[in-house]
Amino acid sequence: MSASGFMTENRPLKAYALLIIVYLYAPILILLAFSFNNSIFIAFPFKGLTLKWYWALTGNSQLHQALWNSLVVGVIAALVSTILATLAAKAVTRYRMPGRNAMVSLVSLPMLMPEVILGIALLVFLLSIDIKLSLATIIIGHIIICTPYALVTMISRFQGYDPAYEEASLDLGETALSTFWRVTLPLVWPGVVSSLLLTFLISFDDFVVTFFLTGTEQTLPIFMWSQLRFSDRLPAMLALGSLIIVVSTVLLILVEWLRRRGEGATATP
Amino acid sequence: MSDEAFIRIDRVSKHFGNVRAVDNVSLEISQGEFFALLGPSGCGKTTLLRMIAGFDTPTHGEIFIDGQPMADVPPNHRPTNMVFQSYAVFPHLTVRQNVGYGLRRERLASEEEARRIDEALELVHLTGYDARKPNQLSGGQRQRVALARALIKRPKVLLLDEPLAALDKKLREEMQMELRALQRSVGITFVFVTHDQEEAFALSDRVAVMFDGRVAQTDTPRRLYDYPASTRVAGFIGQMNFFDAIETGRQNGSVTLDVGPLGRIEVPAKDVPEGVPFKVAARPELITFSTLPENSHALKAKARLRGHAFLGDRSQFIFDVDGLARPIIAMTSLDDEASMPKDGAELWIGIPRDWINVLPE
Amino acid sequence: MAITSVRDIPAPSGSRLSAAAPRRKQRLIPRDWISGYGLMLPVMLICGVALAFAMISTVLASFWTQEGYKLVPGFTLENYREAVSNPLYQLTMARSLAISLTTTALTILLAYPIAYFLAFYAGSRRTLWLILITTPFWTSYLLRVFSWKVILGYNGVINSGLKSLGLISEPLTFLVYNPIAVIITLVHAWLPFAILPLYVSLEKIDRSYLEAATDLGDSARDRFWRIVFPLSVPGVMAASLMIFIPTVGDYVTPQMVGGPDGQMVASSIVELFGRVNDKPLGSALAIVSIVIVTGLSLAYMFLTRRVSERMA
């Protein structure tokens, strides 16, 4: 597009956009800044720079256990929901069997209802069949909340390429299964990777559904929620939060980059 | 044509919900034939091709290839291979990997596999492109990859879905010649789908014209053009002038037709379809015009030249005749500008006896 | 395949093409349906079944009673009567709706110009802007909400900042623990998510429409109201529902910055499942809220369609 001419610049709008960016980022930057403040109080004035809140994290075994639990839950939830969604996305985009919209709607329900209600519904169900709350119940809950997002990601990936690729493979003598390995999977791979990362982050970050399904083993957000009540533990939580934000932002940018690269490579001209 | 059809499509129908995409089609295609399915979009030609390949299952009827019924044969076990409209050249594989894709199943020794791939690449003039990725190829090159990939399987039948539609005009004409030569050299039966009449004529031995899921006519290109079976076929294949006509008399095996302001003609009774509405038809290039009436012409009338257009290798003239609802189109390859009539000129147009068709609607 | 059945349909007489009469076959269940259902099976077994049973058990529980920690099956409408008529639940429900609707409206108003900027003026930097606006907000919901407590709290960033500048001597108490604080926090949390659907719907608008409108004499303002806005209505609808539905049931924000006057219906539900320990009533209240949310969402969708049809 040329740099001059019809609708190419709008300074007031740009200034407004920058202002919104400031509004969005200010709280996060404040958290980051105070995580280095050498004071137990999160208040002005600054008392000097320190890394002691970060050091405090290294000796907290409860925190380490929660982090480990979150990683386990996140990895399993991401793997399972992405596999389920990949199969389901292939079904809805490639086969026109009746009832597929109803099935997709049912599975997508968690995106369409307040999380608290989903959490209590799952809790009532688990209680009614006498299942004890544990990491396993958290994993089930997370698979349920992650799958709709994985499904959206995978469906758009499947819609992004020509079904003729799979037909061509069948036509050249491959079976349905070998076609999946030789053609489908390589083509949807960028979607699989971004779905894995996205669902991991959703699981890793989830508080509300987890809150209802937690037994004695805590995930990181549940641990943080319990710590936020104690004012002497706040600075360490700020340090932990800053670490999480930085790491997950890097992961998300990776997802976005992979997604765009994937779209570029298989776009048929 | 041999007696035994190589591909036999026997009363095949395909319904999608209430839509009859293909409606009771029967066709026989011989071994080594270059056969075209021609029709406007939505006429069912692609569905028919996909049923031969095995991607769609007939609702009724059956397809035989080389004597074998195909009903329970999935696409990966059929003796057919397909060149897709989008070519479907796998974007994540190189040219060489694409061409060799279908050989994996055949478990060949690696030297044999390499030899077959080299042969196939040579056949489509892509030697040396082995390591390229599809996004580094032009449309024409991608099509060659798709061709080589299908032909390397040594299919009994090669199916092509609008093989040239994605190419620009000049490349399309080049590839037409090449496809034709290729088919001659490999001797495989080719069945291809197109909406382009010129392409169908240029490539094929026989053409089946399809409308609304049915085959309207199957014939050689020349016979299709000269003896279309209906006004619809005639109108789809090239241009045609149609005139209303009324039967006024019938005796000794001939019928007299009144063609309005153009006069009357006598035609053999067997040429006039019975019990259905019909029209008299003539191709634009067979309509003559001159300053004086030509007595030998069966149909003639005084006409006024409404306008003309110079098309390069020929010119098109549009005439109005009093009493005719639609203008008459004539086409000549007059190259002498001085002898061109001026717009508004009063002329006699005529149609020679032998070049008049009577077609059912 | 075992599931498919083959039955012979007699060929019509008189139309024999060849000596071998074709057998006309029809499968009861087409092959690709079986593949499709097979691929859907795992997700339906895990997510579909769990969700369906979760819904059913909650609905059932809402008609039951509770003795001690045990749920007693039965059928009573008492829970619904209580959920609808208790002034406490009426209050938290009404407050939830008021807070959520205000949040939705504010968020859309703030997000629209940004989305408009991104769609039409961001040029080649568009991707950078999008990543900048959306990426950090996929994570750390808890911390982002908490940061507002840190900012607005009695000894928080604003109060301590103003105090150390000497502008105030006592902390400003109106900043936090009220519905306004809840709204500020929710708007901040959901703004990035509102921008995306709005951006998508605006980005799809072909620039030639705008050029045509200008060519036909529209000013920039006319062009916006006659072309851009009507075409972006689906995006506005999607964005508002995306914010309204989760914010009505938000639990974390009112807990952190709402104070006693900022509690919403989710807090009531959680209390019924926790401290108060009346799960049937909690289930009934959850179902009442979801019915209200769904009803309002459907009414909103219906009205928006009507209005945009009339505009078109």
C-alpha cells in the first residue's frame, strides 16, 4: 500500500491507541517494578532495588510442589485436549455426518458459560459419583475447558488447506491411516503446536474451575490465591507473578509466530 | 472403438439431499480414449469424475473399470489416478517426494524407485527440479508434478479435473498440446472434466455434454458441432442462431416448415423431431450476406446491418430482420476492409440448404 | 464392513443397457459418516459425556435437599423459590447484571476505536500492535486482578504515591472495595478480548466500499455510520457476548476489589457450596443465573439482528 492517500493516517486514533496500551500495561509494569522493591510493603516510596523476593521463591517447597503439579496438569491437559480436538476437527471439517454441529456445540459449552457455573456443575457431578477430588479431577476439568479452544484452533487449521491433499494421497494408494501420518499431520502441525501451547497456558492459568476441583494437592494459581491473603508474602508473590507473566508472554509470542509461519508455508496461491 | 467398454458407467445417480447432482447417467469409454465431460458449472461432471475415482459413492447404479465392478473398491485400491483441479501438490514435500509419493506402497528397491521417479520427471520435462518445494514452482510446473505423480502409478485410467483452468491463456494452449502428446505416448485412457468447449474439442476423441446431472449428447467434437442433438447443446457449443418454425405440411417423407420472414423449407421427415417443440438453427459462420438475394439459398430475408465487431481473425455482424424477435448473428473472415458493408446497410442474408439444422428444445 | 448393509433394489425393467444387469446398492450408513462419528468418539466420550452429566447432575441436585453433607434425592421447588425470592440473591444477581452490563458497554466503547485503528490505519505494523495488545492478557488472570488491588488499595500505589507527594494525609477510601473498582478491573481484564472480534469484523470490510462511499459524496463521518458501523455489527455482537457471559459470573474480581458492597452472584454460589453448605440451593441459584444470562444473550442477539436488518 502506498504511504499517502486515502485513509492512511489518523493521529488522534493512534494517540488513543497508545493511551490504551499504557492503561493495559501499567498494572503489569507496576507489579514488575514492585517485585524488585526492597520493602515488605507494596507502596511508595521505593526503598531500593533487590532480588531477595526472587531468592525467596527458591526455598519455598510448597511453591515447588504447586509448580510441579501445575506443570503435570498443564502438560496432560494440553496433550489430551489437542489430540481430542485434532480428531474432532478432522471429523467436522471432512465428513458431513448429521449431528456434528450439535456435538461441536456441546463440546464448546465451556466457552459459553461463566466458569463458576461450569466449576460447580463438574463438582456436583464428581460428588454424585463419589469421586475423590485430586489432581486427576483437576486434569479432567482442565481437559474440558481446554478442548473448545483446541477445537477452534484445529478447525481453522483444517479449514485452511484444501481437502484435495488428503484425497490425492488416497488416490495414490495410501490408506486412511497412512494418509493421516504422511499428509494430514504434517499439514496441521503448526496448528497442533499452537494448540498445545495455548491449552497449556489456559490450564496453567486457570483458577476458578480448579478452585472447585482441588483436593489436597494445589496448583500454582490455587497456591497463589492462598498466599495473597498474607501481606508478608505479597512481595514474593509479585516476584512469582512477574516470572509467570514474562515466561508465558514469551511462549505466546512463539505460538503466534508459529501460527503465522504455518499459514504462510501451506497457503495455496 | 472396441466393443468391450473399458469404463462402463451404468445408470449412475448421485443425490445430495434433494439435489440430483448426477441423474441416471450411462456412458461407455474405450481403452486408450481421451474422453471429456463437458458442461456448465454444477452440471454434475465433477461429481461423476469423483465417483469414477471413488471419492463419491453412487446413490444408484454401478461403475465398471476393465470389467471389474468398483462399488466396494476404495479410492486407494482403484486402477485410477487423478490430477486435481488445485493440483494438490503436497506443500510440505519436495518435487521428488511428491512424484514418488505413491510408490511407497509398492515397496520397490530403492534403485528401481529412483529410476521410476527420474522417468516420470523426464516425461513431464521436470528433470532437475527434484529438490524444489511446491511454493517455488509456477502453476504450469505444479501441474506437471501432479501429472507425473499420477502417471508414475501406471494407472489404467487417468482422471483430470479441470486440468487447465488454473493456468493463463497462453500456457493453457501450450499445455493442451502437451497433454494430447502425453496421452498418445503413454496410451492410457484419459477422462477429463472441463467447462471450456474449446479445451474439450482440442484435447478429446469424444465428448459427453452434461446439463443438470444428465448427459445430453456423447459424440466426437466434429459431430457435436455439426449435428448437435438439441438447441441446448448447440447453444453451449459455439454460437448458434435459432429460429421459430411451424410445420405446415407433411408428405412423401418430407415436411414443410414455415420459418417466418425467412421463408419456407422442406426437410426430410426423419430430421424433424416428433412430439416436442423444435427450432431451426444455423451457425453464424454459415450465414451469408450480399446485396442481392441468392436464389439457391433455402432461407433468405432482407436484413439491416445493426452493427459489426472486428475480432482479429474474423468479424461478427449483427442483422435485424423485420418480424424476427432476435437479431441474426453472422461471422465471416472477410479481410478486405473496403468490401465491408456499412452499419445500417440493407442486405440480403441467406442460409444454404445443407447447413440448416432442426433441433428439439 | 459389518455395519453397512447391502440390499438389492430391482433395476427398472425395459432399460437394460447390457446383458449383465447392474446391482443397485445403497448403504444404510454412508462410509464417511462412520469415519466422522469414529473421530468424534473420543472427544464425546471424555468432554461430551462429562459435560452432559455435569449439567444433568446440577439440574437434578437443584430439586433435591441436603441433610448434613449428604444430598437427598427427591423433588422440591423450594430451592428455586429461595433462589428467586431471597433479597440477598436478588441483590447480588441484580448487581452482577448491572456491573457486567456496564463493563460490557464500557469495554466495547473503549475497544472499538482501537479495533478501528488496527483495521484501517495500523498499516504494516498491524501485527506488532495486535501482539502488543493481546498477548500478555492470555495469562495470569489472578495477578492482573490482584494488581488492581495493589494499585487501588488503602495502602496501595495510588494512595501511597499521593501521600509521599504530600497531596493527601489520609488514604482515599473510595478507590477500592466498591462496584466501581470491580468495573475498572473487569474492563482492564477484558478489553484485549473485545478488541479481537471487533478487529476481525472491521478488517473484513473491503476498502473499496469506503472508497465508493467517498466517491459518492459521503464525508468521513457519513462513511462511518453508513458503511463501517453497520458492517461491524456482528463483531460488536460477538464481542459483547464474549464479555457479558463470563463477567456476570466472575468470582475473582469481586473477591479481590469488591468489598462487601461489590459482591456478585458467583460469590453467593461459592458460599452456598462452601461455608453455607447448601448445594441444592447453590445449584438452583447457578441454574437461575445461567437461565437469565442465556435469556438476555438470546434477546440481545435477536434485537441486534433485527436492528441491523432494518439498517440494511
